[in-house]
Amino acid sequence: MSLTKYQFRAQFRCTNDSCRKTYPLHQVIYSCESCGELLNVEHDIDSLKQVSAPEWKSEFESRFRSSQFPYASGVWGKKEWVLPGISDENIITSGEGTSHLYDAARFAKDLGLASLHIKQCGISHTGSFKDLGMTVLVSQVKQMISDGVPIQAVACASTGDTSAALASYAAKAGIPSIILLPANKVSTAQLIQPVANGALVLALETDFDGCMAVVRELTKEKSIYLANSMNSLRIEGQKTISVEITQQLGWKVPDWIVIPGGNLGNVSALGMGFEMMLELGLIDKLPRIILAQAKNASPLYESFKKGFADFSPVTAEKTLASAIQIGDPVSVKKAIRVLKKFNGVVEVASEEELANAAARGDLYGLYNDPHTGVALAALLKSVESGVVKKGESVVVISTANGLKFTEFKLAFHEGKIPNIDEKLKNQIQSCKPNISGVMEILGKQLKKS
């Protein structure tokens, strides 16, 4: 069907219900000028409702993995729900989205679940779910530049994946990028990505929260555009994961979504995607959400234990899940709103729990990064406690490619992570170069099995 006859619109709106001030999307702004709260991208729902739910489903199905530009992207296949006013010539896409929904049926059976799927967001151009949001932000920046807005560069603070996404998309668009990383706290594979893409990479002797404070000061200069998830354009791309998961499940909503959280833009985006589908009639219920945090960086968990009565930032301690080593998340108010509406829970994983869970998941054919390990550990604990009931359906969000964290994998199987489950280790064995040597080891292994 043709959607060109409809006039779809979007704008920024303050998230403070007592303010609700609006701003145009081409304005360089990240928080409300009146009250200081973060912004959301607000869509004209009435115009979107002119298209029926079955028509939206049919349109999204026809675009999925299409060869027609820009619909090869899972994000831009939902263009009208994301950034309806952008010109196609300003869209910067690397085919993000449409990632595999891994059916972990054997794992589900062992846990007593009806189904367990892992959404493989790491199967993306730069290897993480950050691509989903960065394609939208960089595309909008290119649109703004073409419209005469004097933006000279884009900048972000990052624990690794955001920097890789920003550097790649900015390079494709021909826009200079500035990356602020915490020194010695990013994996080698993540560190080299923005370097390779020609970004200006600055290693600051601080943690992510310190980098975030500096980049917020830096981007007060309006010619340098902020690309972190406090910029709600990022959320617009990331929310499409909700639509994509539901579409891949035959437009059925799972009982639970488990998602790791650091700066908490991801859970905000997840919720917004499901809320939009519910309002437009594509689904008739919301899933429950488990927000998973590393125990060493778990300020939201502490708030959850008190019924979200208050929230206090913490100084995040070192964790194997380095991308979510964040003690002062900027999207915390948005995340709490979503968790309340979705009857969500927050769970934590210790270092040994996340390492063991990642390794256990690998034995079902996965190759998990440590952040997915946090999510899987939260699921395992929730099943054990009875929060997730037997016979329920679950989708776990895998946020990054395990190949970015080879050092983590090696450390586990070489026994260099303390207190891990020794039964999950799988060390390479030396063998004589003949069949008898192979058979000797094979016999011992089969006997052990």
C-alpha cells in the first residue's frame, strides 16, 4: 500500500507532565529549556491511526529485509513510526536491525519455559544494538546540516559500543566524530573500532559517568551535537526492536522481556515501542520486563528494592560487563516510568553469576558477551525464585556480539575469573599427533560424559 497520502509528524516534547513543552526536531536540544527534564520524540498518533493495525502489519511485513532503500534496515522499515519527516537522501543506514531471533528451545525445555528466544542485536554493522539508534541520530544530523543548521561534529561519551556506532555512521555521512572513553575500561575490540573509522578518540582518566559529565559540557557548544542516549533521537531507533521481536513471533507478545541496563535508554526504548504498538492496535497486551544490572553497578536495583521511592546515583565498581558499568544513568526517570507501567522488576548479577550464565548459554549454541550474561543470570535467578513462572515465554535481549569480548571468554575458560563454576570450563587439551593420542583423550572424555 502507499502511505504517501498521509501526513505523519513528530516533535520533541518534555517528559515532565507538568511542563510538556514542545520543540521541533531540527532544534539542537537535549533537555527542556523550561524545566530541565529529558525530552521524548512525540508522534502524531491520530495521523498514524488513519492506517489500520492490519495495514501496518502488512506494510512492515512487506518491507522486512527488502532490497528497496531504505527498507533493508529494520529501523527504516518502520520509518513513519521513527522519523517521518526525513528525506530519503539524508538517511544513513548500514542495514541495521532485522537481526536473528534465536530460538533456544533446548535451553527453554531445561528451564521449564514454554519458549526462550535470544534477540541477537550484536548481529549488526558495528556489533551492537547501538546501531539501531545511531542510524536515526546521524541521519537527522545530516538532514539538519542539509537544512543549514551549523553542526560541525557529533560527540559522545562511551563504554565502547556507542563509540563504535557513532564513529561508523558519522564516517559514512562524512561528519567528524569526537569520542570520550574511560581510559583502560574498554575492550580492545571496542576501542579500535572508532579509531579505525577516523574518530577523534580521547581517553579520560575517569569512569563513564565522568566522561558523560565532560561531553555534556562539550556539547553546550551547539556546533557539536550530542549523540548519547539522553538524546531521544537515539531512542526512536532503539524502540523498533520491540516491533521487530513481536513481528518475528508472528505478532504475539511474550510474557517477559529481559534486557541489560546501564544508562537505561534501552529499557526506555523497549517500553516505548510496545506502548506504541498497543496504542495503534497491533498488540493487545504488554509484556513484563526484567531489567538486569551488574551487581557492581546497580543503582536502579537499589531503588527498585524501595519501590522506586527514590533514586541515588552510585560510584560504579569495576565489572566484567563494562558497557553497563554506569552509576549515574541519565535515563533513569524514563526507565522507572516504563518499569512501573510494565509491572517490571530489576534483578542483579554478581561477577561469577554473569560469567557462569554467559558460559551456560554458550552450551546451547550461543556466544554471549558479558552483558547478555547479566541478562541470562537475571533470568535464571527469576526462574529459580518463581518470578518467571514455568510455562511462560521469554525473550532475552543480547546487546552485543560476543566476538567483541574475546578476553572475557578466554579468561573464563582459562579459569582466570574467580569463583566460577568449574564444570562450565572447557580448556584446550594438548594431544600427540597420532590417532592413538586422540583416542586416548576421546575415551577419557566419553567416559566422563
